[in-house]
Amino acid sequence: VQLVESGGGLVQPGGSLRLSCAASGFTLDDYNYGWFRQAPGKEREGVSCVSGRDSRTYYADSVKGRFTISRDNAQNMIYLQMNSLKPEDTAVYYCAIALFGCNTIIRTVTLSDFRSWGQGTQVTVSS
């Protein structure tokens, strides 16, 4: 299983970014997968997840209404569209496969909550 993120960068407050995650070695339908983030000095936070079984999506309150998770099964890609970005969204963002259901990762998380994760991509929101 391999997950490779891309799409991070520097953006002004109110701007948008789309993160991409290329998945290989597994079929998207077989797992629940999503994104977590970690900012310096802060705990890891699960921000979004999509169920492999029924495509139901989950979001942390901190990003609800601003972030959208999606997937492209044909390309084995996972995306996170981030709009109306705020300075507090600044963090390294990781694509990951949840060990259990999506409801277990929309909270403060540890690496033991995941089967696998990528190397991360930096998102910086600053003027």
C-alpha cells in the first residue's frame, strides 16, 4: 500500500487549494480513507474521511462547509478541496487509510488509528 500526497503550498487567507493523494496497492472501495493534519505543537487532527462502502463523507467541525473530500476510483485518487482557508488551517496534511470506521478518525488521532499514511504535504495559510 502506498499513498503519495501533492498539492500543498502557500496561500493567502480566503484562498483555495486542492490536495491530491495517489493510492496504489489497494482498491479504494475496500477501505475507509481520509485526511488528517498536524500543526507544530498541536495534536494530530482528523479532518475528513470517506467510506469505501457507501461513500458517506465525514468532516471535522473545524472544516465543515469549507473542505470537500472526493475520490476517483478509476484513477485511484483521493482529493481534498479546501476553500476559504484560514491561518489555523496551516499544517502538514496526510492522506491515510483508517483502521476502522470513519467515525473513529474525525477527532484527535494517533498513527495507530490508521493502516497506512503518506509522507504529507505542507499547507501554509498566510498573508
